[in-house]
Amino acid sequence: MEKVAVEWVDSKIMHGWQDNRIFEGEVAQCESVGFLYEDGVDFITLVMGRSDSDMVVEGFSIPKGCIKSVKKLRAR
């Protein structure tokens, strides 16, 4: 699996009572680093760790429409 850095945008959410300024601003700008587990048609899946016995831990998927960039990281 390749190590990658992903820049992506996420939904913005607010809790409780808010004034009209809640609608100002943009969605959340995010960056995640992990191992590229799957590059699907509609999403990519990253995992945070992997073992020498092909086990993985802490995976999550990001819709491709939210991804701004994917950069391969150099192996150490």
C-alpha cells in the first residue's frame, strides 16, 4: 500500500442556536495522511496502520467529489 497525503473538503455543521453568521464561510478544509487501501470509482479508502500479516486498522472513506489532491509520500 502506498503512503499518501489527501487534501479534501468536509461538510460544515453547527450545533445549537446560532446567529446568521453561521452561513458565512466555507466548508472545512481537511488533510489526512495514511495508506491508500482502495481507490474506488466514487471514493478512496485510507487506513491508518497496517501489519506485516496484512491486517489494517482505523480505515475511512472519502468521496472523490470532496478530494482536492492526493500526493504520494516517500517511503522511509
